[in-house]
Amino acid sequence: MSRFAAFGNDLYTGKRSIDFIGRSRLWYAISVVAVSLAKKGLLVRGLNLGIEFTGGSEFRVSNVTVTSAYEGTAQDAVHKVAAGAEAKVTKLGSTTVRVQTEKLDDTASNNVRDSLAKAFHTSDANVSANFIGPSWGESVSKQALKALLVFLGLVGLVMAAYFRTWKMAVSALVALIHDLIFTVGIYALTGVEVSPATMIGFLTVLGYSLYDTVVVFDKVRENTTEALANRRMSYAAAANLAVNQTLVRSINTTVVALLPIAAVLVLAFTRLGPGTLLDLTLALFLGMAVGAYSSIFIASPLLVTLRSREPDIVKLAKQATRHDEKSARRDARSAAPQDGPPAGRVVTPSPVTPSAATASAIRTHSATESQDAAYADLPPEGDRGTLTGRKVHKYAQQGPRNQPRKQPKSKR
């Protein structure tokens, strides 16, 4: 944990950096492939819509004692009455079996009910039969679509007003649409049933993904303001630093949000079976994971791509480049060796004429004698009164520097 905290601190301070913006083409390629697979699943396989959207008859057999081969038992019981009817059999909890078929008339519905009671060795009172029309699911779908359009419109307006640029709003909306397509595509590819609870989960996921994107964009705006003030960092570098600074936070937030959802998801799979809780938690789990990815790898790189040709951003990039070049030259000069002979080269001293050598020796001897004469009259080392112990010339001993300081008037 301490290593992870140190890693996050290095990312925040800029000591370490992951190039998210510079690899934007790689992230775009991954997203294009993922969205293409999702679209293929939607077009080829389609969504496995629940009975609330398609309509049909539903039977529930409660207090079932033997559930080892419940699926085959229920299908055989339905086919005895309606040979061409397709039955979807799921187990709810530990003692309830749900059977969904196409719309049956009253006579066929009663016969299927009796057949299921005999097949599971229970009374008719433990078998319930209901008819669900497609109009309710269709109404829910229309209302969900309207809510989605209103949500996206309000998000675009609020973000454009808050960040004072429509390009941030466009980047956030693209990330939201990416999350929605990818999540729905997973449902299409895996064949998981889509219920009204799943639709609610989809809408909830959009809000979480938007929250994470706004946090990253807010840091991008803060770093951009600083870069425009000192002209030492390009917009791409400021955005990349913002993503690095919020990376650990995004990971922690996502993990903290996914852990309880994962616990409920495991409980729904192992104990409760298909139902509203399973449909809702599965949509939330997939959507939150995809939303964390899009806020880091899609929204921020797309924002830099959209703003890369603005005059102010281009000018800032040139100024930041010049600053980096000056810093590199200054570092090179400071790291260069001092003037001197190259390594491994023997330097031969220049010859000195005898007269010059003699004159130098005479001057040195005279200076030495003068210095010794000046220090001859100094008191012993312990009586000189100096703090460092250095020899003080006799003419400097009586100067103002060695005089005791006078007390201030207030203390006299």
C-alpha cells in the first residue's frame, strides 16, 4: 500500500508520468474495435429482451423440493401442453422456478399450470400464472429514451457553461455514448436478459461516468491556467499531467464503488438468482468499469485533439518548446566539464627563463619575510580574541571590527 501511495505521489508531482495523451491513437483504436464488436453483437444477435418488453405468459412454481434438473423438467411439462412453445426457465432463490413462454390463451395457460404442478410434485396452489403485455415494457423504453436525451442535453449545456468551452462538453458526451454502446454491446454478445431494471442501471452508469470525467476535466482546466500564465508547458502536457494526477483517485474511487456492487452481484448469482437485483447490479458493475476507462483514455485525449488547432494552444505549444530547449541547453552547460586538459593528455609546462624564475623567487621570499615580520608581534593564540583562530595582522587588531559592542541605551 505504501508503494502504491508513493507511486501516486510521484504521478501527482510529475516525478513519474504515463503518456496517456501521446498514445491517444492507441486508445482510439482499442475503443473503435470494442465499439465495432458491440455494434456487431447488436446487429447480429440483438438484445435478449425480457418478457416485460416482448410480452407473454409467466409461471412461477414455489416450494420446489427437487431442483437438480429443474430446467428440463419445466420444458417437458410445457411441451406436453404446447408443443411449439418456447420456454425460458430460470431459478429464483432456492425453491422457486420461473417459466416464461409466449402468449397463451386461458385454456392453454391452465393446462400448463397443471402440468407444472405434476412435474414438480406440488399442489396447484403453489403454481401462479400471469400474463404480461408488451405495452408496459414499450412504455418504459420510451420513457427511458426520453430521459436519456434530456440528460445528455442538460449535461452538454451545464458542462459548456461550467468549463466555458463546448469542446469539453462534446468530449464528455462522446465518452458517455461510448460507455453506453459498450455496455449494451456486452449484453448483446453475452445474451444476458435485458429487463427494466437493466435500463435503470444504464442511466445510473451515465451519471457515474460523467462524475469521473468532470473531475479529470477540472484538473485539466487548473493545469491549463497555470500553463498559460508561465508559458512553460503545452496544453497536451498540462492535460497529461492532469490525468496522471487524478489516476490514483480514479482507481480508488472505482474500486471502492465496485467492491460492494461485486458483493451484491455474487450474492444474486449464487443465492437469489435472476431478478431485479441481479439485473441492476450487473449493469452497474459493467458500466462503472467502462466509465472509469473512458474518462481516462477517451475523454481527455479527445479534448486535446479537439483543441490542438486553436491559435492560443498552438502559440502555447511553441513557447513551451522554446522553454524546454533553453532548459536543455542550460542543463547541458551546467553538466559540461570545466576548462582543462582532456582526460589522458599529458600537459608539459612551458619553459621559464632563468631571469624570470629568479625574479619570482625573490618576490616570494620578500613577501614571506614581510608577512613573518608582521605576525611576529602578535600575542599568543589564546589572547588574540578572535572567534575562528585565524591570524590577524597587527594593523587590523585595533580596528572597529574588534571593538566591543556598546550596550543599547535602554540597557545602560
